[in-house]
Amino acid sequence: MAETKIFEILDEAKELDAKIAKYKDVADQDMMMVWMDNILKLVTKLGKAEEELQERFEMLEDSLEK
């Protein structure tokens, strides 16, 4: 379900945030690029989950109208 995906993505984001906080003082440019890439992947996943959730709500609305 989309809701489960969203919670999984939020858990991934929390883990990444903790990792960034732990290593930010020693991070080099390459590590920062990896983190940025991971953040963009999480945002993309979140967007896809939100689209799926929106589609499900639209289908629910359509079925309630009938």
C-alpha cells in the first residue's frame, strides 16, 4: 500500500539524516554527492508513493459517486 511505502521512505530519510548528522564534520565532497543522490532518490520515491495514494483516493471517490 502507498501508506506503507510512505512510512518506509520516512524511515529511510530518518536513517540518512542520522548518518549525515554523525559524519557531517568529516564528510568530503564525494560523500556529500552520495548523500545528495540518496536524498533525490528518496524524494522521487515519495513522489511516486504520493501519486499512487492520490490515484487510489480518486478511484475511491469515483466508486462512491456511483
